[in-house]
Amino acid sequence: MHMGFGKRLKKARQDKGISQSELGKLVGVHYTQIGRYESKGVKPSGDVLAKMASALGVTSEFLMSGSHQEQAQASLTDRELLSQFQRVEQLPTDKKAIVKELLESFLLKYDIQQRMA
């Protein structure tokens, strides 16, 4: 069964046991916007997506695309990159957070450049 972004967001939020209002406060958006993300198919900005993923203990990729395992198997064909991600996964939590923040910043910058091109 394939779930869309809104359903994955809602399930992750419910699994974490927090309300739309609580999630909204955590990520800096009104709870009605969380409802729009969950039921209307509205997609958040990269910044809000990253904050939601962090607050829910999941990855942005999971929210956007589904299972990170499925995603990794389906699209991560660059063996060197896969090896690097596996090494990063073994790092202490604080070091992993730095790598994730750097990667998220790079990807956000790339997305903005693509939109402006």
C-alpha cells in the first residue's frame, strides 16, 4: 500500500502521540497549516519539512517518499555514497546531526538554484 505525503505525516504525528497544534508549535506554523499538509496535499517548504521530520523523529525523505529502506533500495545506486551514509549512521548522535544539517543545507541551496534556473 502506497501512502501519500499527507497520510505519512499524519501517521508519523499520531505515532509520536502529538496533536496538530503541538506539531505546529514545534515547527513554527499554525495548526491549520498542519491540517492542510495532512488532508489537502499541500507540501511544506524545505525548512518546515526538515523541522517536521526532526520533531517526528523521521527523515524528510520518509515523509516525502515513503520508507527510507524502500527508498534506499530503489534509488541509491551510487555505492560510494551508500557506503558513506552507512559510515555516517555509525557516528555519535551529535555528529550525525551535524552531517544531516550540512546535507539539508546543501540540498535546500541546490533546490533554490534549480528553481531560479
